[in-house]
Amino acid sequence: MERTLYTKKFDVVVVGGGVSGCAAALAAARNGADVLVLEQNGYLGGTLTGCGVGPMMTFHAGEKQVILGIMEELVEELVRRGQSPGHVPDTKQYTSTITPFDAEGLKLLLDEKLAEAGCTVLFHTFVGAVQTEHGSITGLTVCNKDGLNGLSAKVYIDATGDGDVAAWAGAPMAKGRPEDGAAQPMTMKMKYCGVDTEQLKGYVLSNPEKFPKLAPYMEIFRRPVPVDLEGFDDAFARAKAAGELSIRRENVLMFATGRPGEYIINTTRIVDHDGTDAASLSEAEQIGRRQCAELDRFLREQVPGFQQAMLEFTGPSVGVRGSRQLIGKYTLTAEDILACRPFEDRIAHSAYPIDIHNPKGEGTDSTFAAQKGAFYAIPYSIMICPQIRNLIVTGRCVSATFEAQAAIRTTPTVGAMGQAAGVAAAMAAAGSGNTGEVNVKQLQRTLVEQGAYLEL
């Protein structure tokens, strides 16, 4: 790639090529901006392709789809290519629907979409420093195979997940829950192929009393849809008591990917580690792999259908649920979510519940007190801060309390936020560069015109 990219000034630089960053880049480019995307891995997709996360959940509030736009465009194309079954019922009805997908297909699709939109993508690239002057970012120092170089833009989008750009630019940030700074635990995912689904489903259907969260929805479980289930509590407890499992949770959580016999295991739990600290993050990776080894033995011995399964991978990177949060123009709260506060500057909707994995060990606290089928609004003001005029933050590190972040951190929601961030960045880059001066009414109209779901 030509080194002239280090000397030109882009309209928008997106730092982070996860789902939210990709949606932002696509939206900005489709609105006329010259966009550069910086990604630390050699592929796009973030946690969905780099951490083994799946399925996407959820696009729906009951029967109503409340996330459309770029995220739905990606799903429809994956379905067309045979790389996703689309939106299917959640067999344990934690959410109304889930969306399994093929991670390798998503990598290629995102490459193609960003290329079609005219985005420039620079892989294997970290931001190491942020330069600011008079309340604006003036440049980034990046590290890659070219060494250390500078990059500049009119507007910057922080889609790092950890708020790296915002923090290094001097934006006010919070981290963890207020009482002790603890973050939700990290998880090292596992993916298996060759699982005997009929044996697994047969065991569950023959022992419904062992799966209380699934028992009310056995009719859905019987359907030919990708299975997700949570259970094997007794066997898990015995293995922990015997010292065979060191995982500080109470059962196994698994999701079928849509490919026959392929399952993602979301069960390891790494507590008291910090995704923004290099040494702590490195140790978390090692702990995650050790827990995966324990869990692999447990699954083969205790879970029907896994005896002859093949472990495809762990990771590839540990999954981080939360770290830094911007303290923005507005901070979204659990009360806002539970009351379904409409917000005049709303730019997206979601129905994913407040989903808190205990930062210190066992237990998951999920709360969504509104009526079934309800959904809440996400305001633009949680993505900007007065201190840094040409910055937009998107993804799980937006301005939200610990509880509210636990609701808006999942893929469809951060993708919807990313689309809004990209449109807003293009609007700002075409004007003064000040993201706080974006005409929100025009932003909303543009999102609706481009297929996003937004109740105005």
C-alpha cells in the first residue's frame, strides 16, 4: 500500500474494524466521506470474527424488528450466500430471536462491502498515541509493519471497544462499576464441529426438569432451528466441587451456529482482569485457555453429543464485555432503558436486556422490566463529548452507566449505533468538523432514508 496515506488528510478515520466500526465506515463513505479504517487484526468483524462470538442477538423486540439498515443488509447477504439461516427463534427465549452466521463468510463480506464503498482499510495497525490541540484531535500515531507513522482526518470515530482514542485524547472516561471499578468478566469462546445434535437434543427432551430455563419453550426447541441452551447445572457443580472445573459460573451455555453439528460454547469466566491493561489482558488469555482445556474434558465426559466432537478453536482472542466508558454529553442509564425513554436525539433502538455477568464470579443478573415486546431508544448524545470536538465514539464504550452498557453492548445494537456514527461523521466532516454541531434532525432523516429503523 502506498505510503502517501500517511501524508493525506482523510475526511474520517475509523479506529477499529469491528461490526460497529464497519457500519460506521460504510455509512460515512456512502454519505460522501473519504474513509480510512484501522484494524489491529488481519480481518474485519471484531468479536464476531476475532473472538468467536455468536450468534448476533437481537434484532427484534418480540415480533417487531427494531434494527435494520446496514446490519440487516449484512444479514440478508449472508442468508443469500447460504452463510446464515437469518433471524430464528431463540430456543430458550432469552431474546425473541437470534441470528447465527458463518464467521468466515462475514470476514469476506465485510471486505467486499467496504471496498465497494470506497473505504481504505489498513490491517495489522494499532493506534499508539493521539495528538490534540485546542480541544480537537489533530493526528494519530500508528504502529504497523511500516513502523511508526502519523495519520490525520477531519473527524475521528473511536470504534476500539475500549475507548482507546477517546481516552488518549483526554476525553473523560469511566471504567467498571462505580463501587469498585470491576468490569464484567471476560470469556474465552470455544467452537466445536461434529457435535451429535440429535443425541444432545434427545437428552434435553428426555430430561426437561434439568433445563428449567428451556423447559417452557420445548416446542420451539423441537423445531429444526439452530439450538441454544443453558444447563447441565448439576454436573457442572459436581465437577467444580471435585476440583475439575475452576470456572466461576454455574452451568454450560451453548449456541448452534447454523452449520450442522457446530456449536459455540460461552462458558469460561475470567474475573478481576482489565481489558485496557496489557499485562492483565495477556494473563486473561492464558487463564481462558486453561479454562477451555478443563471445559473440553467436561463436555466430552458429561454432555451427550460431544464425545466425538472436534474442538475447532479457542478464542482466537479473549472476549471483553466492558472496560472504559466515555463520559459524554449524556450518560445513558438503566432507568432510561427500563422506562423506554424516547429521547429527542435518538439514533437507534434496541430490545436487548440488561445482561450483567457477575464481575466477581457466579451468577448472571438480567433485567428488563418493560412489557414484552418493548424496546428502548439510544441517543446521539452518548456518542460525543464537549471536550473533543471532532470525535465520535461508537460501540460498547459509549457513554453509559455500568448497567446500561450491559444492555447496549451486543452486536446488532452497536452496529446500529455505528451506522449513526458514520452518517454523523460524514456530516461533520462536510462542515465545521464539530460533531456536537451535527443537525440531529437531518441525521435522523438520513438514517431513515438509508433503511435504518427509527421511530420519530
